[in-house]
Amino acid sequence: MRTYPSQQPAGTLQVDTARGVAMNLIFLAIYLILFTRTLDGHFTVGEMVMLIQMVTMARQPVTMMSW
């Protein structure tokens, strides 16, 4: 059986995993801030929903970036 060398440099998977975890933590913090500020009365429920949709729209292209 033949083995082929990896097409990606060594360590790429670890860097990509670390980036994904970091991005998930950043967006979790954004969602928590929106939720707590809504509970405190700074935003209405409708504004919170709109802001969550806008964060979701911003998250997609950031997630697709490859560094």
C-alpha cells in the first residue's frame, strides 16, 4: 500500500483548531453581552434578536477565513 505525503504543512490542524476555539469563545462572549444587556434593560427583545442576526451574519465570513 502506498502512502502519500500530507498536502498541508505540519501543525496546520492544531492552528486551525486553536483558531476555531478562539473564535467560538469570542462569539460566545458577544452573545452573552447581548443577552445580559437585554436582561438589564439596555436592549429590547426585538433589538436583541436583530443584533444576534447581525452577529451571525458577521460570523460566517470570519469562520470561512483561512489563516
